[in-house]
Amino acid sequence: MLKPTFFKRMLFFLIADFLLTLLSLYLAYALRFNFSVPPDFIDRFGRVFFVLVVLKIGIFYIFKIYHRSWRFFSLQDFKKLFVAHSIAYILFGLIFMVFSDWFNPVPRSAIIIDFILSISILGGLRISRRV
């Protein structure tokens, strides 16, 4: 039961990425609005979060980010994480432009802040095992 397996490790990574994406996006909104987010923006937070988390997890899976144990996480893996992360945000930007009425109001600066926070948190957690 406690023996590590590929499935358990992948499930842990998925849950960790889900929660850390939620944390980073919430912090981005909080930083953008000086920790007082207006209710209009909170209403659309769930939509932004849902699209971002689906894109990130899907692209991370395509890039095989979940196939590498954190114990062996290297600079090459961080570069792959950064590229996958960037692609997820570029795709989000395209989706946002096409379906802007569905997302608005969304602070675009919060998305940029989230990009920086998210790559720092996700990469930092993976590297922390090596440190």
C-alpha cells in the first residue's frame, strides 16, 4: 500500500499541480488588487482557473513532465517545464482572445503575475527535492 508506484507518483503530481495552480492564481489576483479583489473579478476566477489547470496538466502530460521523479529533476527538466508552461499560457491567451466575453472581466496583469508565480512555485517544488 505504501510502496511508491508510477500511478501514485503521477496522482501526487497531478494533485500538487492542481493545488499549486490554484494557489498561484489566487496570489496573482491578490497581488494585482492589493489583497482586496473586487467581487466582479472573483466571479470569473473559476473560469480562468479551470481553463488554466486543464491546459497546464494536459500540456505537462504531453511533455511527459509527470514521468520524471522529482528526485532526478534536472536543469533539462526545468527547461522542459518552462516550455510546457509557456505553451499553456500562450494557448490560454489565444482562448482568452477568442472567448473574451466569457472571461471578462479578467485582469490581464494577474495572468502575467500568475505565469511568474506558477513557474516559480512548480519549478521550485520540483527542485526542492534535489536540494
